[in-house]
Amino acid sequence: MEYFTLTAKKPTSHDPIAVDAALRQAWNACAETACPKCYVPAGQYCRDRTAGVLYVTRFHRPRQDAAGVPQILPPVGLYGLSWAKGNGRFRWDDRRVPTV
């Protein structure tokens, strides 16, 4: 995982093993789903355009919704888009999303 770190933004009161398992399940579900916002196929990172340059970004909300993330993460106390923390800013290419 060179672009993102799977970590809860803030600690939850839930079992850390269950939180980690839910994060991995959400990541893999997104990796197996195409993005309806930026139109990348399943298996590729989402992308955003800034000043004409494409950059890797977190999985967009429509992709997370299509992958079922809203049903995976709330039971362990995680909500929103910030469950995958960025490790910097990277130009987008067609690199494959690893499964975890």
C-alpha cells in the first residue's frame, strides 16, 4: 500500500482486530468496484484532476457507496471518507490497487 494507510482517524471503543478487519473488507470491496465518479475500472485507484494533472485520491464516495462501505464500517464506529489516510500526493497512473 504505497499511497494509503488503513487506519481509523480516531480510536474507537470497538475491538481493534474487528476495526482492522472491517477496514480491510472496505478496502477490498472498493478495489473490486469501478468508480462511477471518475470512471476508473475496478482494480484501479480513484483520480482527481488539479490544473490538468491527474492525482491519486481516496476512493470517491459514490465508489464506496457502490461497494457497500456504508454497511461495513459503521458497526465498528467508523464513518465518512477518511478511513484511508493518504501518504502524500502522487500522480495518477493505471497502477493496480492491492488487496489486503
